[in-house]
Amino acid sequence: MLTSTLKYIMAALPQQFSRWSSMLLRTRVGPGNFSWASSRLASSLTSVHDADGVRHITMTSPKTRNALSLEMLSELKEHVNQLSSSTRVVVLSGQGPAFSAGHNLKELTSAKGRDHHQCVFDSCTELMLGLQKLEVPVIAQVDGTAAAAGFQLVASCDIVIATPRSSFSTPGGNVGIFCSTPGIAVSRVLPRRLAAHLLLTGLPLSGEEALRVGLVSRLVEPDQLQHETAHIAAAIVRKSRSVIALGKKFFYQQLELPIDEAYRLGSRLMVDNIALKDGQEGIRGFIEKREPKWTHTDDKAHD
């Protein structure tokens, strides 16, 4: 297993090196570090644009319906993991009529081998968990089909903005591959009966149905999608990065706890939050009727 995995990695290195070189050439380099503040990165599968505290990651493979191939997963993980300290929020979208149709089935044939298949699903898991563990919020901007692992990707984001023509489904059973891993994310954002219905039938949810059941945060017409996304992203950007990071981490942590334990830890966290410089700055700004000046750090306030 180790030998075949190493062979696969070595075969992919030239292509990966070419892609990384292309990205670095498009990025402004300062003394000893990289500046992502207004950078644009692009490959055949994804594009990235950083501006005003927002990292826009777009899947740009409409011919494959933005399939989550191993290379696509690798690029998405790279873009998510290389955030600058000025990034406040990530927006994830897909070019064309599909947000993402899920895994590339051509990578799942028996000819590819079990080791390759395991590598695909391990990489997918790393991306999904990474989105939840990311310090900044992740917004899924959906205007089309999100199926199987594509639906999993949406369900792994913090906020979902979609259009009425969007649809969400787990149709793996139709091609003989049950959506077991997509079901992990889907069952955590939808009621149990509904999640089971989607997984067992493969039937889709429309955008309006997704809003009603709480999968989608906001539903807007296609011509308002960019505006609504920018509005929500701006609301996050205006806040302290460190406070949002603290809050996001605890939000997911407390969901897995008994309610009494959640309140115990939550009360302690509120006290810790108040002790931060940004906690005290926010209070002073409110009292003095002015906009707070955030440090965006975990530094404690002076007594």
C-alpha cells in the first residue's frame, strides 16, 4: 500500500510543481513573506481572489461540473490553508451550472486501485474537517447543483447563500455507491428523517425547500447573489477576527456536549472573551458611541 501511494505521489509531483510555480508568479512577494491582500491565483481547476478581507475561492471546471477530483481537493485545501492574517472570511463558489457534482467517478474505477480510492476519500475528509476548524467563517455561494460530495462540501460550510434554481442531493445509490461520507455532513445539518430520505432515495431538495429546512441561510435570486454574499461577508469583516475565531470554535464544540457542560464552558469562555483587548475595546466603543478599533489578536486587556 505504501509503495503504490508513493508511486502516485511521485507521478503527480511535476504537475503539482508547475501549478505551484504558476501561483507564486501571480503573487506579490515581500521581504521574507507573501502578500495575499490583493492577489489573484488561478489554475485550470480553481481561481482565488483576495480583496477587502475576503478570500474568494471559485471552482472553475464546469466541464466536469466542478467534480471533486483528487487534484481539485488538493487545490481547495491549499487555498483554505494559506490564509493571511488579514483574511476575515472565505467565500466558496462554483463556475457554471453546478456548484459541484461530487467526486470524479473516473477516479473511482477498479483500475485506479484501492489505495488511490482511499487517498481520494481521505483528502476529502481533510478538506471538510478543515473548513469547520478554520478560524474564519466559510460561506458557500450556490447557484446550481450540489450533489453527493458537492452537497457534503456545502453542508461543511458555516453559512450557505443559494438561489431558487439550486438543488441539493445525495444520488450515489443511483450509480451503486452510497453517499456514506456525504451523509456524515448532511445528517449534522438536517433533521434525521429528512437526511435519511435524501440519502436513501437520491431525490433532490430545491433551493426553496433547502431554505425551509434550514440547510440554506439565505435564498436570493441569481442577480442578487453576489450582492447578498458581499453584504454578509462585509458584516463579518467588520468584526474582530480573534473574537469570531473564538466564537466559531466554541459553536461547533458545544453542539457535541450535554447542555449543562455546554453552559459551563460557555460561561467560562464569555469571561475569557471579555478579558481580551478586543472585548474591552468593543465595550468602550459602545459606551463612547464610536466604531471599535480592533487588534484582531488574542492579547489580554490591561487591568
